[in-house]
Amino acid sequence: MLEKKLNRDAGNLSYSEKSKLYSQSSVALSKEISDTYETWTEEKIAARQKELAKIAKRVWRVEGL
């Protein structure tokens, strides 16, 4: 999730270049990517997905589940 201009600038850049743009984001979850990860591998994406799922589960509780 990047702001429109940053997303457009990111295009097909490598992660190391995109990371610089993520660090400029005003979206905390996006900024956190560049602050936390030096590389962006499938394993790291999967781990982040699990972490975001935990956050979502706490935020959007559904009664009866």
C-alpha cells in the first residue's frame, strides 16, 4: 500500500530501490516494510502475511467464530 505517486514511482524497481520509497510512505504498515526487512523473499512475505492476519483477527472480531 503506497500513495499514488510513490506506487507509480516504484513500478518494477528492485526491492532495494522500492524500499527507499516505502520508507517515505505515510502508511505505517508500508513504512514498516522498509524499516524491518533488508530483503523481501517469499519466506518473509509469508511471515508478514501471518502477522497481518493476526492483527486483522484482533481488529475485526466476528461474534460466534
